[in-house]
Amino acid sequence: MKTIIIDMNPKMSVNDALRIQTEQLDFYGKRLPPEQAQALWEKIKKLTNIPGDVNRDEPLSIHKINEMVPRGGTIEREAGFADAGGN
């Protein structure tokens, strides 16, 4: 029997999260008209909230990272590719 270990406290650095955010904004932005892509970038950058005292290279709890750096579903919703759920 093989043992599977699940990390219940995954970590990521702010810089890694920002890199992923940029990749996702590029990906979805290419599927939007230019003005909508620019608006998406601006909206996500406004939602990005990284305190000045955070070491951007230090691995932090993914839960903290998610509060500071929106990615994935947030970008999809703001781009109009996913709804807020329930529909």
C-alpha cells in the first residue's frame, strides 16, 4: 500500500504568486479586446494588496498569499469567463 502525503499548509512566495498572476493575466488578456484586457489588468492590480514589510521571496501560507495576490478564479470572473457561482 502506497502512502500519500497531503500538505495541509502549502506555501508559496509572493514573487511566485505575482509571476503566476502575470501569466494568467497574459493568457486571459489575449482572449479579450485590448481595452477590456487593460481594464482587467488594472482591476487585478487594484485587488493586489501586498504590505510593504512582506519579504516577497519568503514562502508563506497559501492562505495569506491568496489574500494578497488574486489569481485563478478571481481573474476568470473579472475577465467574464466564469460566474460568481450558483448560475
